[in-house]
Amino acid sequence: MSEVSGSPAVIAERMGAAATAWVEALSADQRAAGWWASPGDGVAEAERVRWFYTPTDHGGLPLGAQRPAQQRLAMRLLSTGLSTAGYVTVATIMGWENVLDLVEDFGQSWGRERARDPGLYYLRVFGDPSLDRTWAWRFGGHHISLNYLLIDGEVRAVTPCFLGVDPAGAPALGGATIRPLAAVEDLAQQLVGSLDGDQRQRALLLDRAPTDIVGGNRTRIAAGDRMLRLPDVWRGHFADPELAARLTTVSEAAEAAAGLTDDDHAHLAMTDVPRGLTGAEMTTSQRELLGSLVSTYTDRVPSTLAPDLPLDEIHLAWAGSIVPREPHYYRLQGPGFLAEWDITQRGANHGHSVWRDPTNDFGLDVLAAHRRSDH
């Protein structure tokens, strides 16, 4: 497989061509769902910066509502925003819905005809890639959220970038185990396991882990943000009382099992000043592990779209067990970079990972500056 490469301008050109081909292949009814106004324009902009990782309506035209030829064009667009490894991982997570259906004995619904549906991954383009100086696109469904902004022929934002997996591992033939996000977990475990007593004390925030990423699916991250409860990370709340009660029950059971108090959630809340152990305080081998771990987030996109991060300033903060395969959470935070991972649900076999840039998620500040300069 050839690696996705090229300058940000070349990648933007590929994205534009792929997005245009997809939009042109849609019927009028399909375009109403899949093709919206340019970024910055009222209702479309408010929708563009909403994102989800639950099995809810992510907004856009789902793959299941497209003909095979249209699906192929959608996947072609998806490939332009990802490295080869990123594309393979995303495609695996999409198909992994079939595995989760088996885990749940094909019995869930969540208000949909099929709760775990590989056809319910949504694509939406904002603006006209062939004409507009500013346009965007996003792709998402259960455990996937990818968001891109393009301005003046260059990709200017690639976050939030969320990948999750449930189950985190499942058996394959020959005694193998398939783990789509294995490195996101294993490299972190190797790193925290290598810390000496003093380093570990600085890295460990709490001996118990939250049941989800702390930043949730907020548009912007701010100091003091606490973990959102499960009913609050869907697109609205269920009108069906039975579904609403079921979601609340699942959330409360997870919280009870985690054993976190209100003070614990406050202690784990987001901060402007990163907490934990810095890369500068690590040994050479530990810094190498840290760099590899950071890359499991930034290498999701083509290399020329990935930031060059100062490892000395990246902080590792940990909550929960340091024993492999037990519930834990970690946060990596530094200039222009925030990554979170949690694996607590389903007996520590259900993981969430997200890469964010608090200074440039959705390209909000870049877009605002661009619009000011145009007026």
C-alpha cells in the first residue's frame, strides 16, 4: 500500500477533487443531507462544530443511504485526510460494529433499526470545494469523528480526531487477537511502567479512572471542564422514556463501578496549565516511548499535516491502574496538543482516544482571522 503524501496544498487539492466528485454524484435529496453551506455561515457553522462519538446521528449522508459507487467516492475522500495506517484503522473500526453486535448478542437498538450499523457513518461537506476559498468536511459515526477545514488551498485544521473501539480486543483464528488501537494503550502502559517512584508520583493524578474522556465532545476545551455523563454526549436526549432510562442506568452503573466522587471529577478536570510528568523529566528511552505514543495520535493524518511537537513540554497525566488490561485513563498535554485515552467500560475492553488542538480545533481561530482579513 502506498503511503499518503504530499504538501498541505497537494493534499488539499486531492481533498477538493474527491469532495467535488462525491457531491456531483449525489441526487438532489442526497445533497440536502450531504452538502451544506460554507464554514462560518450561521446554521451550517453551528452544525460543523458539533461532533459525536456515540451511536447517534452525526449529521450528514450515511454510507448506507448511498449507492456503492457513491460509497466508493466517499471512502476516497476519507483516504485523502488520513495516513495509510490511519485509513486502515478507521476502516477497521467501521467494520468492527459487526463484532460489537456479536458481543451484544445482536440485541441492542438505541432507537435505530440496527444499533451497531457499519452503514451509519456520515459524511458532510461544507461549502463548494471547487469554488470557495473556505470549505470543510467531516466524517463520523460510532467511535469515529474526523474534522477538516481548508482555507485558500491548504488544510488548516485536522482536529478533533476521535477513534474508539469496542471491544478493544477480540479473538482471531490461530490464537491471535485483533486490537485496532493496541499501540495507543500498550505504549502508554510501557511508558508508565518504566517510571520510577518519583516520576510515577508526579504522573499519577488519581488511583481510579473516569469512565470516559474528560473533554467529552465539547466544541472547545476550557479549564474546569469535567467529564460529561453518557446521556450528554449524544445528539440530544432520547424522547423515548425507556431508552432515556436505559442510557441513564448504563451511565450510573459505570459511575458506581468506577467509584469516583465529585471531588475526584473536579481533580481530573481540564486545566490550562498541563499537569503530570513532562518529557523533559524523562530518560532518553522514556522520551522515545513518549514520542511513539504521541505519534499514535498525530500519525493518523498524512505526515505533512501532523504537527511537530516539543516532547520536552508534553505532560503525561495518569488515572487508574498501571496494571495492563485494568481500567485506566491518561492525558497527554502540551502546546497546541491534547490527547486523551480511557479504557474502563466493558471490563476495561472498550477504549476511547481523541487528539485535539485546543488552539485550533475546527480551525475556529484561523477561520475568524481569515474572515476579518476579508472584510
